[in-house]
Amino acid sequence: MGVKRWMLWVPLALFAGLFVVVAIGLIKPADRTIRSAMIGQPVPDFALSAIVPGKPGLDAAALRTGTPHLVNVFASWCLPCIAEAPQLMRLKTMGVPIEGIAVRDKAADLQAFLQRNGDPYDHVGDDKRSAVQVSLGSSGVPESFVVDGEGVIVLQHVGDIRDDDVDAIAAAVRGER
Amino acid sequence: MMAEAGLAALWFAAALAALQLVVAALGLRRRPVPDGADDTRVDIRGAVRPVAIVQGLMVLVAMAMLIGVFLGSDMSVRVVIENSHSAKPWIYKFAGAWGNHEGSMLLWVTILGLAGGAVAIFERRLDQRTLIATLGAQAGIALGFYAFLLFSSNPFDRVSPAPRDGLGLNPLLQDPGLAFHPPTLYIGYVGISVAFSFAVGALITRDVGPAFARAMRPWVLGAWIFLTLGITAGSYWAYYELGWGGWWFWDPVENASLMPWLAATALLHSVTVLATRDGLRAWTVMLAVVAFSMSMIGTFLVRSGILTSVHAFAVDPKRGAFILVLLALYIGGALALFAARVGTVRAGNVFDFVSREGALVANNLLLSVILGVVLIGTLYPIGAGAFGVQLSIGAPFFDKTVGPIALILVAIMAAGPLIRWRRDKADAIVARMTWPIAATFFTGAGLFVFTDTGVLPFLGLSLATGLAVASVAPLWGRNWRRTPMVTYGMVIAHLGIAVSLAGMASDSAFTRETLVAARVGQPVNAGPYVVRLDGITPVVGENWSALEAHLSATRGVHTVTLAPQARYFANPVTATNESAILTTWDGQLYTVLGQPDTDGRWQLRLWWKPFVTLIWFGGALIALGGALSLVGRWRRERRVAARQEGAWA
């Protein structure tokens, strides 16, 4: 077969390259803190249908209206989301527009959830298969994103919003006005 | 005392490995005597085999001593303190011996030593010089890893003063799976070192041919069977223990076991071409080197702490650097030897593209591409990290890249056994493939009409049916009692791939997931089941306490109870989820208990996974096929040997 002599050295050369990369990786331990890759990125295009009667679904265009929004990824089956609800209601009274993405939820459960814990949302989109959640770079619920008037993500908050987080999030929204 | 005896045995084994290497090297340099002259020199080469056997026994003694130290909860030994606790059930003390960095490395070299010993005892066909070179290579590898244990990961290190009790074992590892999964996987993972040493030996003596391939084949097959079983068992273990309902996570460590399997699978097929048709010489040698290199790279990735994972017990860059140097030595050395020597190995037979050989070459190339993709996907984050870019690569990448290539591979795999050696006609092959192709389209049409699945699951299920039909096709029109066992082995292994693929595709196409916060007494739908939360009770185990949910799952008129637990371990303090799984003929109901909320509701995760069990059943079939093939070849050889003896008598 047409195997040239020099080609036999290719595996060794590939291994040498691999060795160098791994050696550098070993000497320079990677920064293991997880940073959001979505900051500064526009929200991906999406259109989620409505799930709560009388409340519109959510699409990307609704986040490009010129005013900043807080996008909250949540679910009725998620218990930290209950803990977070009072803080969302407070943000609402502070004048922050809040949009919801309900992940893998059922309409009846969701309605009961909103009745019990309050409903801070202007829109709630039905993300049946977590597709939009994943495209936003969110790996769990609850998670919240501050999006500026052009639909660019400026802040990602992983986990429930605690009492001490409210001011920082409100400030981030205000800063974008 | 036991720890000291173990350490002594380990040093002794290392010394024997050094001796084995030196004797093998001297033996190979020995000049042949001129024709007719009597060779009166002492033949030291005869020492290589016994030394290899004793070396294997010594390292086995060291492993046994470590297990003894764990069973006796000797809290003056550092690894016991760090990874065990006297209140632990005995099975986890026993298996805990390898549930830590040092112990698992000792298990690694134990299997390496035993594999070398097994070659010394059982290998009778290989040319004497090549065998000595092989055992020399095996000793060379062992020596480096003994040094690694003795100088940077001593499992028998003592601590003074001894603490009152140990810190305990990672609760995720406190499962009977720990007793079986690591040894099984390691037998395959490290057993493939024999193929590496064979390749190095054959390169040194320039003896690559059908005889070499026939000698190497059972070792590759044996290691591959265990690797298959180890991966299958590990996948099921992760599935039920981690409580995520997934069976493969593309975790770097899983990839580290998959890569040698891919290479070994390719090797298994190319070695057959070399043994029967005397083709693919250089390629087979290359694959043998690559297969064990992947094992060593995997070991490095896991043990260096360069990646974070359940399997990475200790993070210590010094250990990583040590293994990296060993890797450079062994893999670099073998590849350099390959480059320098393989050109002098006479080219083997050539063959037509449309032939059994051609299909096997395609199989090899596709397996290699998958291997390359997995390797790049696993190492890319490290490479990017070296340049200050932070990223992670997960299931979406691997599913999209590996999935399509694997499906092409499946199509070729279906046709392969139906193609003749040397030369065949494309239209004849298509004619032989009529039924498999019909089965594929029939299933595809059914899925298209009645279901709504993604593209990959759709193709997966359709091709799995076609492959299943094609796998048994070699048995059509044959006398089944006269069909060689080796053929049955191939049929069953290929059928196993079809079964496993069907399970994977069915899981991703039809799984129904339900997440609820449920009250006691509230019914919840999960696939064909209605699950009711009957109550929550506290339970206490040997070294844990738990909240246990009582679920009654009703389907039609039958009701079954399930009891998933949220467990809390005291040593070390950890919470784990113990899923409860109901297995039926058509799938599994997988239940996990989560957190309570303030007004008496409990978080439940319920999955209905149709035919998911086929994944592991298929894995077991693949291994069974390998075993049949191994036994079949062994019997065939004995028959041939008996016939030869009869002819001489």
C-alpha cells in the first residue's frame, strides 16, 4: 500500500502534541469556578406558547422592547422556587418587569403554584422539554437572568434569589434603564 | 504487620519486574551459535517465565495484604483512615480497598502483574524470542507503575499516632457495585496491556504475521470481554445509584473506559483479518499499541486530578506529573518503535475493497473516528484550559458527533458477516441483505406513522431491527449443530449490539419524566403507571439513616410498592438518593425521593423508561458472544492439536 515512511511517524507526532497540551494543563490547573458564558450574549431566538390562562406566552421579541427585564426560569415542582417567590414579589413591587419560563410543567400544577405563592409574571412561557432553558445556559431551576432592552443578557443568577440578592438584581435592572 | 508484609511484597514484585526486564533484554541480545557448534552457554532466557509468574504472585500478595488491612480496620494505615470506618459493613471494607487512589492503583498493577504471569504460564504458541520480548515489555510497564506506587502513592503508609476511627468511604461508592465493577473493568482495562506488550515484542523481533495474530487474539478477546462487562455494569451502577435516570453521562472517566473498548473492538476485528488473511499487519500492531495507550491515558486523566469526577479520589499534580512521564515513556517509546520498525515488516496480503476485509477495514476506520472524536471531546477542555479558555463538553456534543458515525457503523456491521472474504459483488450483497433492509424500512415506517421521535432515536430503532435480522442471517440455511461456536459468538455479539442500540434509542425516544411536589395520598401519572405517595417513614441502616417514601404504583389491576430513599450518611456527612426501580418486561419505572417543602409535600421524580433494560441486556449478550468465540477457538485449537498428534502416531 502507499504508506510513505514519514507517515509512520505521524502517530508519534500526534502523541507528542497531546503530551504538550496535557502537560500545560497539568502545570496550569484550570480555574474551576463556573462563570456564565451567556453574559453579554443576546438571548437566543425562541417562542414559547402560553400555559397560564389569560397570560401570554413568552418569546424573544418580548425581551427586546427597549426596557430591561428579569427572566425567571422556574417550575411548580421546584421547591426552592417557592422559597424564592416572596423575593420575586418584592422585585415586582419595586417595578422590575418579570417574565417567567416554566420548565417541564403542567398547567393545573402551575396555576395552583401561582395562586399559592403569588404571580409576579407578565408573561409565562411553556418550556416543555427544557429546550429554551438549556439554550439560555441554565442547568437547573430556579435561575434568573437580567436582560437589557436589546435582549442582551447582563446578569445570570444561579439558584433561588435570597433576601440579600434582591438589591443587587434590582440595581442591575435599574442600571440598564 | 500486614501493612509491612504488603509493602515488602510490593518491593519484591518491583525487583522481580526489574530482573525480568534485564533478563529479557540480555536474552534478546544473545547471538546465535554458528551452525553445527554446541551451545554450552548458560541459557538465562529460561528464567523469564518463572520470574514473571512469581512477580504476578507477589503483587497479588500485596493486594491481599491491603484487603486484609481494610478488613481489620487498621486505623494506623493512612488510606484506611481516609477511606474507611470501623462501623462499615464488611463488604465495603473489602471493596473499599480499591475505593481510593492508592488501592485502585495497586489493583491496577496487580492485574498488570497477573496478566504478565498468565502470559508466562499459558502462552505456548508464540515464537520464543517474541514471547521473551513480550514479557520484557510487560515487565517494563509494571516497573514504572510499581515505582509510581512506591514513591508517590504508597498504599501501606502508616500514621502515628493512629486516630480512633476513620473518615469513611464516599457514600456513592457504598454499594455492592463497588465489589464487582472496578475489578471487572480493570481486568479488561489493564488486561489489554498484554496486546500492547505483544505488539512491542513483535516489533522488536520483527515477527508480525498470522501466527502472531492467532497468539494475540485470545488475550485481546479475554480483555475485551471483561471490558465490555465492566462498562455495562458501571453504566447500570451509575444509572441506579446516581438517581439521575441516565445511563451514560459522557463523564471523562466513562470516556476513559470507552476509548480502550473502541480500540480493542477495532483490534479484535483487525486481528482476525491478520490471522485469517494475513492483511492489516501494521494497522493491527498500531491498534494494539493504541488500545493500551488509551487505558494509560484514561488512568492518567482519572488519577492526576486534571479532571474532576466521582472517580477522581485525590487531586495531586505531582502524581499526575509522575504518570505523565510514564505515559511519555511507554506510549512515546512504543510509537517510536512502531515508526522505526514497522516499515521493515513485510506488507501483508492485499484485498478488494468489496470484501469481508474491506468491511472490516471500514469498521476499523469508523471505530477509530469515534475514538478520535471521544478523545478530542474529552481532552479539549484541558487543552482550552491551558490557553485560558474555560469550557466544558458534554452530552450534546458527543450525541451529535458519535451518534451518526455509530449508526453508519451499525449499517456496515449488519452487512459485514454476509460479505465473502477477498472479493464479493455489491449486488450479491444487497440481495443477501434483502430481509435486514426490509426489516429496517418496516420498523422505520411503523415509527414514522405511530410515533413522534427525534431523528437519532428513529434511525437507531430502525437500524437496530435491521441489524438484529442481519446478525442472525449467517445462521440461515446452515446445519445449526455443525455451525462453529465462533460463528455463534459473532452472531450473539452483533445481536447484543442491536439489542443494546434498541434500548438506547427507546430510552431517548419514549422516556416519560414526571416531576411533582406531591402530598401524601396524591396520585401522579408516570407513563402507564399511576403512582401514589402512601407515606414517608424514617429508616435506619448499618451506617446511615434515611427517609423512605412508600409509593404504590398501579398499572391496570396490578399494584406494586416501591420505596425510594433519601439517605444521610454520618461518616462522612453526605446525602444520597437511593432510587427504587420497578422492572417489567417492557421497561422500568424509576422513582427518586427529593426534598420536602414546608406544607407537607414531597418532591418526587418519576421516570417511565420503556425497554431501557435492553441496554445492559445487550451489553451482557455482547460479552457472552465474546466468551463463546473464545471457548470456540480454544476447542478448535485443541481439536487441531489432537488431530496432528494422531497423524504423527
